[in-house]
Amino acid sequence: MEPTPRSTVRRLAQLAVYDPGTIASVLDAGLVAHVGIHYQGAPVVIPMAYARVGDTLYVHGSTASRMMRALKTGDAVCVTVTLIDGIVLARSAFNMSMNYRAVVVHGHARLVTDPGERMTAFRAIMDHYVPGHWDEVRAPSDQELRQTLVTALPLDEASAKVSSGPPDDEEADLELRVWAGEIPIRTVAGTPTPDGNVQAGVQAPASVSHYSREFGVVEGPGI
Ligand SMILES: Cc1cc2nc3c(=O)[nH]c(=O)nc-3n(C[C@H](O)[C@H](O)[C@H](O)COP(=O)(O)OP(=O)(O)OC[C@H]3O[C@@H](n4cnc5c(N)ncnc54)[C@H](O)[C@@H]3O)c2cc1C
């Protein structure tokens, strides 16, 4: 997509990626959206669950949530999702950095009122975390639905920034007797643990028993 003045990466602009596929892949690999909005004149950034469906980013929350109430006004919002792939150690303090994939989305959210789209968003958010799990749990009741707001943010003003590879040392520093390289960072799923109330004979469903999640490694300039 064509960057706008505010979605144009300025520092290390060579790391910028505006291709919707790359933006989508970072959003799909992420776990937490940091949602920023002005509330009563002051900025606030709140971590939230989310999901991408096509070119829309959905978040949901309680009707009592200050963030959800702020989002539904349609005020300007900024959402970031960040994946840390590694800590990059250079031979100098100055050149230490991180390998990462990050997305920043600018725009205005709309309140989702259509029951079908709301259900799509609920399913997508759950399946973003545990694919297939929506079909394995009790569906929301009418009362639960009344207590939950859903907002949709279009992904038409977004940027990705992707940093990968070894440290970028000064030529003169390469002769220093200092270790340099990368400490890879990964988020991995542990062994699922049942709570104390799982009924006798109930096994973990496939979505849980086969669950494993590791953020993908950046290969080459793309994802
Ligand atoms: C990984 C993750 C996923 C989440 N997913 C959702 C979601 O999908 N939907 C949802 O509604 N909520 C989600 N939350 C909770 C969310 O971050 C807020 O705590 C929640 O929306 C409460 O809103 P509020 O209106 O009570 O607080 P607000 O009025 O929004 O916040 C009041 C103040 O409380 C403090 N505060 C609020 N939340 C946090 C926090 N998480 N950590 C530290 N301080 C905080 C801040 O100082 C803030 O200014 C998630 C949190 C995490 C960490």
C-alpha cells in the first residue's frame, strides 16, 4: 500500500515494508496489540487481544471498558504489534540493536453492530490464539453478547518495519576482541495443563493437544 505522511517510516527507512501481505503476516504472528487513543485529552495505550480478518483488525472488550468506549467514538487510534526475534549484540554499545517485526496501524475504528460480523470477530479473535477452538467451546449467550463491544479498524494506513541479520559494526570495531552476534528470542507454547474441574474422560481437544506456537524466523528481506 502507498504510505501516507504519517505512516512513512523515516529512521532506517530501508527496513520499512508497506506490502499488505507482510503487514498481515506480522499481525497474524503477534499476540498483543497495543491500542493507543486520546481519552479526555491525554494519550492512553492499552494492551489487548485482537485478530485480523482480511484487511480489518478487530478488538473486543467489555461495554464498561474505557478503551472500547473510546474506540467506538471513531476518534483517531493507533495500534502497534511487535515481535522480537533477537537481541543483536555488536562490538560497541552504540550498535547494539534488536531484530524485530513491527506493525503500526493508523486510523479510525468503527463499532461493529452487525450480528454476523460480530460473531466473525469473536471467532477470529479466539482462533487467532488457538486455531479451531471456537468450535470446541460453548457459544456466547445473549447476555454475554450484550456485555461485549467489538470494533473494526481498517488496515488501509499501516506500515511494517522488519529488522533482521547480524550486527552492523563499524569497520574499525571488527578487530576488537569483543563477542558479537545474535541471541535469538522465541515465544513458545508450554505443555497444556488442565484445570481442576475437567470432567472425567474429557480429553484436550485437537486444538489444544496439538498446540504449539513459535514465531517464525525472518528469512531474507520479507517474512
Ligand atoms: C495480553 C492482554 C490481552 C488483553 N485483551 C483484552 C481484550 O481483548 N479486551 C479487553 O477489553 N481487555 C483486554 N485486556 C485488558 C486490558 O489491557 C485492560 O486492562 C482492560 O481493558 C481494562 O480496561 P478498563 O476500562 O478497566 O481500564 P482503563 O480505564 O482503560 O485503564 C485505567 C488505567 O488502568 C491501568 N491499566 C489498564 N489496563 C492495564 C493493563 N493491562 N496493565 C497495566 N495497567 C493497566 C492504566 O493505568 C490505565 O490508564 C488485555 C490485557 C492483556 C495484558
